[in-house]
Amino acid sequence: MTRCEPAADGRTVTGQAPVPSSAKAGTPVRIWLDRDGRPGEGPRSRIDTVADGVASGTAAAALSLTALLACLALARRRLDHRRYAAWDAGWTAMNRRRKPEDA
């Protein structure tokens, strides 16, 4: 029994499509068509979709963490620079206040 369903635009599509070699005559075979009506790949499998989602989530988290660590490193560098400048100013002020007889 041949069952032919119309394409999305309503027309009937005929042509050749790959069929597994293990299929026996009369065995129903699902054939997916692309937008042009040519045989194509079917929808993605669940495991492929989940794997891509996990990979994308992991990459986004890693990128966010890298950006956060870079911001923290820049903030620390700036704060260290200010702290060192304050220390230098303190030592300079202390040296100016020293009396020559203290030496």
C-alpha cells in the first residue's frame, strides 16, 4: 500500500529517496523532505539537541566567568595602584617631617 501525503504547499512530490538496505519490500519508510521537496534530513534527535544546549550553556558560563575574572583583575590592579601611591605619599610625608637630628 502506497501512502503519499502532500507537501506543505499542497502539491504531490515524486522522486527517489534513500532507503535503508535492511528494509523489506512493503515496509513503510518515513522520508523527510526539505523546503524544495527534495529528500533531506529529518528533525534533530533529542540527544543532539540536549548536547548542543549543554555545550552552549557551558560555553556561555565559561565566557561569563572569564569576563568576571578579567573585571576583578582590572579592579584589583587599579586599587593596588592607588594603595601603592598612598603608601609612597605617606613615606614621603614622613621623611619630610623627620628632623635632621633624628637621623
